[in-house]
Amino acid sequence: MLFRLVLLIFTLVVMQGTAKQPRSIPKYTDWRLPRWVLPRHYKLRLLPFIEEGNFTIDGQVDILLECMEPTTMIVLHMAEIRIAKDEGLQVYDLVESRRVPIQSYIEDKTRQLLVIGTKNETLQVGNQLNDKLNGFYRASYTENGIKKYIATTQFSPTDARRAFPCFDEPGMKAVFQITLGRQKFRIAHSNMPLKRTYQNEDLPDYVWDEFQKTLPMSTYILAFIVSEFEGLDSPEIDLQERTRFRTWTRPSAGKQTEYARILGPRVLRYFENYFNISFPLPKIDMFAIPDFAVSAMENWGLITYRETALLHDPLRSSAADKQKLSFVLTHEMVHQWFGNLVTMEFWSDLWLKEGFASYLMYVGLDVVEPSLQMGQQFTVQETQKVFAVDSLLSSHAMSMPVKKRNEINGLFDSIPYSKGPAVIRMFAGFLGHKKFQQGLTSYLNNKKYQSAVDDDLWKAMSNQSIDALELPADIRTIMTSWSLQTGYPIVTVRRNYDLQTAIVTQERFYLLSSRNSSEFPLWWIPLTYTTDFNTTYQAWILGTEDGIELELPSAPTDWIIFNVDQIGYYRVNYDENNWKLITQQLLKDHHAISTFSRSQLLDDSLNIARTGSLPYYVAFELSRYLRSERDYAPWYSAFKSFEYLDRMLYQTPSKDKLRFVTSEFFYEKGIRQMATTSCVRTNRFEERKGDSHLTISNRNQLISWACRLGVAECVNNATALYKSWMAQPDNNNWVKPNYKRAVACAAIANSGDEEWDFALERYLSTDLSSEKEMLLYALSCSSSPEALNTLLEWALDANSGIRRQDSATVFGSVSGNPIGSSMVFDFVLLHWDKMVKEFPSLAVLGRLVDTISQTLDTETHLENLVTLSEGGRGDLGTSTRAVQQALERTRINLEWKKRRFQTVSKLLDSWSRVQTFS
Ligand SMILES: [Zn+2]
């Protein structure tokens, strides 16, 4: 286990106190790398041993450096690589062909730096294939009863330094020449195609695979895999002449790659045309990794996925599984340009790659796979989802300065991933899609093989468009009000019905009222409004003013709706009379208002009501129209808000009233009347031929809710179907795959140990990972605290059969179960130190804190969180912000109980007494 690091310096020599005044810093204090030398070329050779008992790695890296400034110090990244002495570290000056003596080197473990002072000292390093799902790590799977290992990588964002010493910042691009050692029966992959294979002279069973040189690229998108996997080619399409496309899995899962194999090249070709820039690499390999910390990773030419994000069985996978696969795959394909070809200069601008990958995913899938109806899901999946986080005082801006290394992982939250695309959608909306697309192409061409900052984007966009557009300010000014400021505005429209005008004002939207904030941020807001969804009017609120007066095109008896189709990233509140006019329209004929806007009206009104800026009865009145709603998105928005109420009222007498009201009035009078849900009444949850994807998705959420609300027919059907499965365990058709998740959850929630044990046994035995995920979720639906506790303990036990990658999912889904939510919180507090150590990434822990804090609403919860954030639990690392947000959310929930609980209880009380609610 030797690791040799050789640094070759061309151009200027590393100075040793001669010529120009050298920089002489005895101690390097920054956590970012200095730019005194920059890497240009890496020659990396790694030999991972993949055997029980020996997971060590031998390695050597030669790095060619360009010296930009005289220095006596070379600083690069290295983490958990063991250093041994003996010629391991060498520095050469290529200009004068001499070896540079090394004075000293220091390994700074906190900042993960290797600081080399040039005089004389040498070092060698060795490291290990870890089981923490980061760096160069090992994953395992069982095939024909034999446990097998695979060596694979996850370097993003800052773990390439765990595999080899390197300049591990996205802006420090270089060319990489990779060689991997392997036993002869395995196969090795890296970003580029194989160049040659040759015998390892020391080890007869081993060979070296040398790969072609890469294009200039960042370290975080490098990837190495040594496996016994099998690969299948994608069907030929014209792309294949330039790019060979293959998908790799453990051999027994090969059949499950068909959908991805067909979709992959189609999506790649779509984006080649969209950007008008060819994919520059000769191949793409996609790998389904049995243990993977995130959904997928866009490594250039070697994309890695969690199995559930790549494998698909047409007979057993659900429509939701297929959507997730398509969603993730397309997102990763966009990254081949946004992220890989042009990379953000540093992680602070993460949204530059994630925002575009998520936004363009919708654009691409709507063309390549229109049956998934992704575009129609945009606002509920992105805008409304991220509003929940971005309504917090403790949210953060899209562009975010990073002050410490361990803040980087914490940036991977819904702000870049969901606010990014939502703001980009607004941008494309007012710029026009054609100009937007041209601007992107120009940005990519200008900066290809380089790194970029947001200014480069605004510049490229401005060059495309300005003259033909009537914008109130330059693009940079408008857009940075969204990308650099935290939060988002609520626009309030107060009509003067006599004068047919309105005062339209903006302010930041907060869920917490008791806050100390003296900031009053302003945004450049593209207003759109309509009175009939035929004509859309436009105006701007400038980023220099908090409001404007508008003349309205509507008569006093007409409703008016702002932010048409929720293209803008803001909420809208109205005077009560306008809400009333909108409600009347919805009750009379809701189709007069677009589906996007119906979903937006529900989400806005029910969330604004939480803050007290709109009386709850107004929002409840509006939601009455749901009895005739048939579309997915409005129901989705409504369920999110009802879920909040259901959680807040849990363990109070009002819970039953809410459940009664929602089930009686929305379910009985609404859902049940829906032609599409006649399925709930029949013995089985049936489908109709030709049902659209969203019809299926809608039916799925309705079944989940009906069962959750305790509607007897739903629960009885679910339990009976599950029993039929238990009687015939190998019958995969016990219910349509689309409803397995909802039905198994309902059955387990309403039955005993036998049902739970059966799900557990199926979980351990199935070979389809999406089915595993479904069953793990179903197990978390149990009403038995003992069962839930067992599940939590297993999630932290490496030998339980629950994979490390799935433990966060377990905590998340148990906390989604009202019986489990408080339990998870107590469990996490109790095991915090262990979890910090065991979790594959602290970012996962952050996300976990985020999920389980949704339901915290007592003073004890608050005290415990304060203790966690302040009291001696060590560095919270990347979950620092998540804990801050959990604290704020708990305060919001406490405030809600104090200020809104009575009102909502009374409303539910009177409604549950009035049987006719129409
Ligand atoms: Zn991404």
C-alpha cells in the first residue's frame, strides 16, 4: 500500500528565496487552495485490492504543475491517505531538470490539506477502499449466494482527495491520464475508453488498464470502477457513430436496464441539438451501484446511479419509479454540458449546474418522453416545494459564499435544486425561450473546458437579447436580486373597485411572525395578470420600489389572478373580495382558471393563512371547489397543506374533525365522485386502459389519502389485497404495481405482526431494488411503536440487511408516520454521535434533520434542539443549517398552535356539524 506523489513543475521554478521576493508563509492558514501553482496534467495509477480482509489501494500520481507565482510552498488536498516515508514524495523542476529538495510537509487533517515546503523530505501514502460511500469505496451485493465486491467512486463534492492527493476544487481543471490495476477476471472503467491493457509485473494475476487521456476537467467528476458487472449496449441511433452508450449492472439485473438503455441516448441526442454542441466524449457508461449515497452522479462519461434510479422492470416497477428514473437520468445528461463541459468556479455557485440540470430536465423530458407529463408537475415538484424552505428566515441564497470546508456538503439542499430551476423558469419566461436557449449555447461555447461564475451567464444572456426586449433594467441587475438575496416576495394586490385600479406591493414572505429582522429586501418582479386566461398583461415592480399602482382591465365583478401559471417565483395575496370572486369562479366552473393557477391558488391561500395574513376561512372556502377537481397538481397542493394541518392537529380532538371534514367533504363529495376513482369502490384498485400518467399519479395520491383518513372501503380493500399476496407470495399481480406502495402501507398500518413480518421477508428476498424501497416504506407505516423502533435500530446496524444507503430513507419515512415522528426525534438525539460517524455523508444527516423536524411542535422539542445546536454535541458540520431550520420550524409550529389552532378548530367544528357543505 504505497502511494507515490510526484510533482513536476514546468514554467517557473518553485522558488527558494532567489530572484523575486518569494512568498514565505510558515503556516498555511486558508482552507481554500492558493493559486501559486495550478495542476495541468495528472498521471494517476491506482490498484485497489478487492478481497475480504484486504481493501487497500496502491497508487502513484504524477502531477504536472504550472507555477503562476514564486513560492516555496505547494498546497493540495489529501484526506485519510496514509503517509509512509521513503521516496514517496518527489518534486521536480522540469525547466532546469533537477529535483527540488523538500523541506517539510504537513498534513492538515481538519482542512484536508497537504502542505509541502520544498527542501528535503519524502513521503509515501497508502489508503483503503472504505465502506462510507465516498471517495474510492467498496460496495457489495450477493449473487448466487456469494457476496461480491465492487470498487467504485463518489468524489463530489470534496472526496477525490480521499482517493489521491490532488487539487480538489472544481475550478482547477486538468487533463487526467488514468491507469487502474485489476485482477484478470474483473473489469475496470474510467471516464474515457480503454487505451491498452498490460501485465502487472509484480502480481501475475493482475493487469493494468490504461485509459485514454481526458479532456480538461474537474476532479469531482472523475470516476473509477472495478467490478464483475456486465454491460449492454444501447440500441443503435445516429449518436452511436460518435458515442458508444452502455449500461452496466450486476449480471443478474441486466434485463432491468432496457428502459434506461433506450432513454439514455435519446436524451443525450436531444440536448446535443438543444445546445447545438456535440457531446465531446467517445463513450458513456452508466452504472447501477448497489450502495450509493445519492440518487446519481454525473461523472463525465461514467455516470453512476443508485439501482432504483436506473433499473426498471416493466411488470413490477410503478409509474412513479419510471418517472424517477427518467427524471434522474435526464438531469445527469444535462450535467454533461452544465457542470462537466462548463463548471462553476466554486461550490458557492452550485446552482449554476444544479439549477439548469433540473430546469432543462423538464424541457427535455417533455419532448423525449411526453407521456410522463413532467412539465405539468413543475410547480408542485419545484416551486411550491422549495417555497416551504425558502419561507424560513434561516434559508440561504442561491449563490452562497462558503466560509468553511464542511459547509460545502450543506449547500446540496433544495435551494440550488429547486429554487434554481424555479427562478430559471421565471427568467426564461420573461426573456422568451428562443433567446434563452441561444444565450445558453453562447455561455457554454464561451466557457467550454473552463469554469464560470454567474456573471459569465448574465453576460452571455445579455448579448443575445437586450435590444428586442423591454426590460426595466439589465439582466444582471434583475437576476441577481433573485440569486443573491435569500427568500422570495409575497405580492399583495389590493383592488380599488370604484377606480378599477390596484395597489400592488412586495415584501419578503416569512412563516415566522415573531422575528427580529431589520432587512427589507426588494426584488425585480415580472408581474403577469389575467382576468380570463385568454389575455395576459405584464408589468414590473422595480427592485427599487416596494409597490406600484396599476390600472386594471377588469370590471368590479371580475376576478383577477396574478402570476399567471405560477411562472414567477413569488406568492400572491389579494383583498378578501377578490379571493371571493376567485372562489365563486372555481365553484362555478374551475376550468376557467388554468390547472397551474388552481394549484397555485390552493398553495398560496393555505400557506398565507398559516401566517395570519389571510383568514383561514377564506382559504377553506376556496378549497371547497376540490369536490369537482380532477387534476393531479391542485390535489397535490391541497394534500400538502392538509397534511400540515393533520400533523398539527394530531393528538388533539380536532384531528378527527379534520379527518372527518376532509374525508366527508373532499373525499365523499369530491374524490369519490371522480370517475377515475371508481377504483376505490370496487374490490381492487383498478386501472383503465389509456389512463394518463398523471391520472395514475393522482389516483395514487387519492388512495394514499383515503386510506390515511381511515375511509373504511379503502382500508378494507388494501388489507384484503395484501392478504391475497400473503397467500400467494410469488404473485406479483396482487395489485397493480402503481398502487403497491399505498396499498402495502395502508395494510401494514391497519394490521399486525404477521403482515409486517411478511413485508420484511419480501424486503430481504426481492432482487428488484425499487420493490425493496417500496417495502421498506411500507414497513415504516406500522402502528406498532415496537416495530418502528426495531426498524430504526436496524437502520443503524450494518448487519441488519438494510443497506447503508437506505438508512436515511428509513428515518424519513418513520417520521412521516404520525406514530413514529416523535420517536425518530428522540432516537436521533440519543444516537446522534453514532449517526455523525456512521452516515455516508453529513449532508444526508442534514436532510434527515430537515425531514424529521417537520412535525416538531412542543417546548420540549424546542429545548432539545437548542441543546443540540448549542450544547457540546461537537461540530454539527454540514447539518448546522438543517438544525437552525429545524429550530425555526419548531418555533413556527408552536406559534401556529398559539395563534391559529383555536380558529381552525372552530371552523372544523362548525363544518363537521353541517352535513351539507356546498
Ligand atoms: Zn445534479
